[in-house]
Amino acid sequence: MVTNRIDHKWGMVVDLDKCTGCQACVVACQAENNLPINTKDFFLQKRAYEWIRIERYWEGEYPNVKARFIPVLCQHCENAPCEPVCPVYATYRNDDGLNVQIYNRCVGTRYCINNCPYQVRFFNFWQPNWPERLKNQLNPDVTIRTRGITEKCTFCVQRLRRAELQVERVSGERLNDEKLKAGNYAPACTQACPTNALMFGDQNDAESKIRPYFDDVNTFDIHHEEERTTRGYRLLEEINTRPSIIYLKKVDQYPLNEDEDHV
Amino acid sequence: MKFTRRNFLAWAGISAVGAVGCDVFGSEGQELRLQSPVMQPEDLVKGRDNWYATLCRQCPTSEGVLVRVMEGRAKKVQGNPMYPVNWGKQSARCDAGLQALYHPERLAGPMRRTGARGSGEFAPTTWQQGLDTLSAQLGERGNGLLLVTEPIRAHQALISSRFANAFGGRHLGFEALDQTTYRAAVKDVYGQDLLPDFDLAHANFLLSFGADFLSTWVSPTRWSVGYGDFRQGEGRTQRGTHVQVEPRFSMTAASADKWVPIKPGIEGYLALSLAHVIISENLQAVSTDVNALTGGQGAAALANFSPDQVGPMLELPAAMLKGHSPADWIRELARDFAGHTPALAIGGDSAAAHSNGLFNLEAIYALNYLVGSVGEVGGVRFNPGSPIADLPAASTVGTMADWTSVAGDIREGRTRLLMVHSADPVYGLPASVGFGDALNRDDLFIVSFSPFMNETTAMADLILPDRIYLEDWGSDIPEPAPGYQVLGIQQPVVNPLSDLDPRSFVDVLLSTAQELDRDGDLPWGSLQQALRETSDALFALNRGSVEATSAGEFWNSLLRQGGWWDERETGPSASAPNGLYNQIANRAAQPIFSGEGMYLMPFSHNTLLDGRNTHLPWAQAAPDPITTITWQSWVEINQRQMEEMGFREGDIVQVRSSQGSITAPVYPNPAMRPDVVGVPLGQGRRHGPEYAIVGDDRESSNVLSILASSQVEGTGALAWASNRVQVSSTGESIRIVKFEGEFTSREIGNQIDNNPSEEIIKTTSPGASH
């Protein structure tokens, strides 16, 4: 459709050593992507919509106890378990390396939700509903999903399309880290993250900041994890979904199971 | 041929064989791509957007933001990458500001009270009538005027205080959990009037006492940006170590390398004991003059604070000490702190909110002298004053002592006109102050400028709704500034919707003063005009971030950048007062508590703060980072302690202080001192938009209401952490509204055969990090 397009393969690196669990990414995503308002009932029914969420895990017992945070969003897998189970091909991996959902193909079987090991797909059990005045805030670049279909993180594809238009079709230059940053084009979560725990970039771009982490994790698979030179790992790597998101291990200065002298 | 199931299967088989056969015979295969030929709506770029730089007012920090506007509607708020406070980043609260702008229950226009005071019955009136009433009241009782705002700086502060002065009245800032004690400690220890900046990005050791600085304390987005670099900054050789000392496990404690559950109110003793070790073991920085700091006495000045004496006072859990004595633990911490420079000690929140809060903070901040981080890279940086004379660079906030006397003034008829803007003292002051009751006087006239109904506005006689900050002009001198002069500019990015008729609060003040001929000190027709005048004055300074050849060009660039700053105009340096440690040691005192039982730790909610964002659904629905609870109040108690007390998650408990009681569901927190109860601020409103008043008394309560009005010695601030409470069952139970599942999420990797591949959050040691 678009000739001479530059091949991108978008990806994200999440540094768990920087994440403080502050929820800035969660709210930024909801504001950008027209997510329905998560009412009290949604939480009680365990049906809250959070395309990106912060999971909190406890480790240890008082007083040697730790809480750890991990932002979880669609992993945009290369071997996405959600894709083959869709009877109507509503979800597929596009040329940019994004796992996308075609809302007007989706018939709401929810097989994809069932098959996603990361639980990042959301079904619209109800028609989304906003008070009339709040509708003024809705982002015109993002489709409002109707009742009966599945939705998920898009890596803010609408921002990438705007960025491509501004950068690639005007000057023909590659949309890279620097230009994403200069134009404020990163996905809403990455843009918001106060500690810069989220990094977004192009896996195909040799200059990209995220590239070394992908090279490392791709070179040394889960069976050779100890040979990796970075802190990178993939979520539930053993099931071989090959996500486009790499997590960097949390640095644990005082591990709970150690008995050495420290304060 | 008849089409039967058997035939169908047969044909299907033949087709499959045929397809394989074709390949065998070498016909060129064509790649079939399972990809939609349909352009998706998201693929089409439509419309042009504009981004305007302005300031966010969702929390007292006022971060610089860019607002995306399409066809006259604001769509997204995000950090302004140029603004030197938050460097392009934002908190969850900034995003939620859009919901204030387009809130379904914004007050549409002026209203006057029709029912009894506090009944919440109002009828619409016109601006003409509303302003006439305001003028008449000011003419009649202007000398008994009290103007209450949120903590404000720069133009809003200048105009508000001059307005109050013009009528012989008074302007006072209100904040439920104020920074008065912190400000006093900075003054006593560093001799500075303005709050300092902390260079977290370059620190190697961060020792924080009570300050929830990654979530709500002072300038959380700024600290978070620095914190990211503190952990894994580019070019760093060593990852920073963070020790958080506080009785309640805050979001900041969750990020720390070590959490120290200290007994509440003893923070200052620990800090002095650390100083004792540093001085007696000669661990201080080379540049530090210990003689001057201790009046020539050396460690003897702190003789009462040796680790052996202070250790047992901390009441640290034995399991944390792992067989060491508490004294050894203090020595080890002191060596770690002094041995990893640049090291930084900060303190605030609960450490400041005890009767001895000023002592605690002074002892904490004095540590920075010992490790040589005052005015240095990776340490405390001081801020210069305002670039323009008269423009206040610090906010004036009333203390508990002030509010107690204000309540007295109202009761005795000395204050007869109350004007309230963007503050809610009826909700935020402890009921024991009697502020809300004092307002029930017939000869008192109350004007609220709030765009939303709230507890104070419900008591008003007249409501003149202000514009939301995204529709209005303004300015701010950030506090703390980043170590150099900054003046942020707030500009309207959209017009109010046609069905709303708000007016700018500051413009109303200016026009009213003019009408009543009290505008001697307020020579501006509008706030915009005052800002323009300031812009011209900045242009005349001929320095800073905005380059222009004419005043008009300067103004446009100023608006485009979202402000003006001059990196070369840095703050002063500080030198330690002689005998600082002798003074602090003399101030040492044990905390005094009201009531009996467990220690009550109220805390600012991550998104609702002290309740100012409760009407915003995004703020309500953002899970609390630790408990993941939404839309509700809760009572956090140590998990084991709760089992001993016989409570289960969701049991409604009564928390009774010396002043009253609230009820809320209980949440088992694995990380909590067993003698501490944590309750977040924010809920428990009875007046306000629907989103703000979800839930009944059992699950939505205002913990501020049950605090004793005890004060911090030496500052008069509310000692909000100095209450002890009894927690008892009400026999009722509900389901807690939380994001996490029915079972507490624990990392399972380590528990299943120590299999690391099962881990969700993998960890590594600092030595192995890259």
C-alpha cells in the first residue's frame, strides 16, 4: 500500500530496576487510548481495562519483606498464541512487528483472550459509556471499541503513524530513537514514565538503544540465559512466544535468602 | 453428485493432495500473507493537532506540561520536555486534569445559597448579581476578610495577598499535610528560605526518613526522573543504594533496597546516632569542619546519642537485625552512608509530623554536612529567589496554630468574610479544630470560587466558579526550583465549553478591587496583562532561556516554551551554623502521642493526594501501588497482626482516636510494623460530584477528621502522625475493591523447586548488573 516504506520492528525494553509502580503509565495509556472508565463495579467483577498495568508481588515475610513491581502490557509476540486461535483472522502480526487487532473483524469469541498467557487482552462486555461532557476528551485518532469485541495495547500505533507521516514521508529519513523523542511520538506509557523505566525503539535499527538487549536475548536463548551479557529476559520465556518486550532484571542488593552481614 | 459429508471429506482429501502435488511439480509458490488488506482507522492520520505549553495544577508542584488540542478540545496532557522541573515527564495526576476540564458535574455558573447553610441547596444567579454581592460584602466587611487558597506562588500569590491587604484582610494558604516543619528545618539547618533541590541522579547513597518522595512528597515527578538515573543512569559506574526508614511501607519504601520499620517519631534519634558514629569514627568528609558543627566538642556533643543508647529506642524487629545488636546495626548503617559519597539524607512526611518533628528533620538534614553533600553534586542544591522583585517564590501556608486562631476569629466575629479558592479546609482540617462548626454563623459571609462542589463550598453563601487551569492564565516559581531561577507560565489552551460560564478567580479579584477603588497595588486589568508586564521585565533582564529581539517576540517564545529559566542564575551556598549539633541535641525530645493503642499513620494517596482529586475517575481508578485498592478507603494492618486480632480482609473495622472514629475495610499488608495502622487520605466526602462520593460511611472515610489538633513543637504545624488508635471490629464485612486477585500475589519462582524460569520478576545482584 505504501511504497518504499522503511521496515520497522517496534519493541520495548522495561527496566525493572527503575520502575517505582507509580501508575503514570497506566493513566497516560487510558487517556491516550479511550479506555472505558474503570468504575468500582469493573474492579469488583475483575474486568478492569488496563492495557498496561502494574503488577505487585510480595517476597519474604515481615520485616524482611519486599514488594516488586512489573508493568505488563501486550508483549507483541512473534509467536503470538492469540493469533492462530482467532477464527476470523482479527488479530495478526503486521509489517511493523505489532500484534494488531482488527476491531471490525472481531466477532467476540474470546479465544484470543483465553490463549494469551499474559492476560493483556480485554473483552468489551458492555458498550463503553462516558458522561456527555467527558467525551470531549476522547482521542479522535483512536477507535472506540463497541460491545462484543476484544481490545488490547497497540503500542500507540496512532502515534507511530503520525510520526511516520511527519518524519518519513516528509524527509524520507528513518524514524529512529532520536526523532521519536524529538517529536514526542513514543507510546503514551513510555512518554509518561517518570523514571524512564520504559524504553521504546526499533529492533531493526542498529543504532537504537533497545537493540543491544534484543541482540543479547536473541543470541542466548532461555537455555543459555546465564551467558547473557545484559540483564535482559522475556516474560514467560520458556513458552517461546518471542515477545517484542524485554524486561531488565531488578537488581537486588540485599537478597532475602542471604545471611551475610549488612544493614 | 449429491453433496454429502462423505463426499465433502473425499474432495477435501483430493484437494489437499493436489496442493502438495503442485508444489512437487515445481510450479512457483506464492507466499500467502495473512495480513489485512484493510487500512485500519488507526492507520489513517487525520486532522492536525496543536500542542500548547502550560502548567499543571493537579498537585501543588505545578509541573510544566504540553496539552494536545484538536478542534478546540484538549485531548492529552503530557510533560513539557523543556521544563526544567519535570523534564517531559508527568505523574498520573497530570493526565487526570483533563477530567476536571470536561467533568460532567462542573458548576456551570454563579450560584447563591437558598437553603440552610451546609444543606447544599443553591440556585443559579448571574455574574452581575454575584459580583455585586461580592462587592457589597467586601465594602461592608472587607476588614474582616480571610482569603484562603491552596499553596500558591508567583502572580496568583502576589495578587491574592495584595487583594487581601487592600481591604485590611489576610491571605492564607491551606494544605492538609503542609510542609511548614520541613521549611523550618531547612531554614534552621541551611539558613535558606526556599526549599532545596536534591541531586538524586548523582548520589550514591540515599537515606530517606519517612519522605514518600517517589509518590507524593514535595516534587515527586522531579525526584522520580532523578531516581531513574540514581538506579541505572547512563555512564554511572555504581548503582545507588537507597535505605528508607519509616514505620509504614510506602511506595517509596517498596523501591528502596532496604526498608527499616522504625518506631514512629524516633527518626531524629537515629539521625543523631548516625552522626555520633560518623564523628567518633572520623568518617566525615574531608571538607567538613566537625569542630564548628559541634561547638568544639566533637562526638561529646552527641554523648547522649551513642548507638548503645539509641539502638534499643528504635524497637527494630529482631528478624531484621539477624543476630546483630541494634547498636551494631546503627554503626554499620553510618559506615555505609558515610562510605558511599555523594550520600544524601532526606526526611519528611511522617518523620516531620510528630510533636518532635522539627528535631527529627533538623537531625536528618544536618547529616548532609557531615558527608559533605551540602551544595555539592549528588547532594543538596539551593535555590535563588524570584527573578522579578515582588513575585513570591515560596508559598505561604497556614499552620495548625494559624487555623486554630482563624476558627477562633470566626467564632468571635472578627473574621466576617471568608473567600475560599481551590482549598477545602472544612474537609482537610481535623474536626477537633472546629473549623466547619465555626462557619455556622449568620453574620459570616462565605464566597467559594471552586468549580466543583466540595465540603467548604457546600457551606458557602455565594459560589463564583473559577476557570480550570487549562482555560486560564497563571504563573509559578516552582518550589523547589532545579537550583536556578525558573518562572513557569500557564496559558489557556482551550476556551470553556459553551454551556459553562466560569470566570478567572484572579481576574475577578482584579476587577473587584478596581470597582471598589482598592486597586492601588493592583494596577492590572487582568492576569494576562500582569503576565505580559512580567514578560517585558524578563526581556529587559536580557538573560535566560528565551531569546528574542523584541518584547513581542519574547512573549511569544515565553508562551511556546512554557516559561523562562536561567541556568546561570544559581542559588546561594550554605554554611553550617556554629554549634549546629549542640542546638539540635538540645532540641531532642521524645514524640508525644494522643490516645492509646496502635500508631495511626495517615498518608497522602498516590493519585487522590489529600482528597483534591477525588472527583476525577482516572485518579479514583488508578490502583494504590502497594495494595492495588481503588475507589475506597482502607485500613492497612500487618498481615500477622491482623490474624492475631481476628480480622480478615474486607472486615469493616472501626478506628477510634481520642477525637472520634471512622470505619473502613481492613487490608492485610505483609509489610507493616505490627503496631502501626495506615489509612490513606482522600475519601469520605459527603458533598461533591458523584465520582467523589462513591461508597457509604463503611468504606469511604476521611481520616483527617479524627486527628487530634496537636502541633509540632517550634513550628505550629499539624502533628498528623501523633495519634494512637483503637481498632475494633464492627462485625460487618465487604469485598475490597482492588485490582489484584483474590489471593495476595507472591513471587512463586523461588518457592517451586527454586526454578528461576518460573519467576515473573527476575533479579540479579549489583555486581552482575549491566
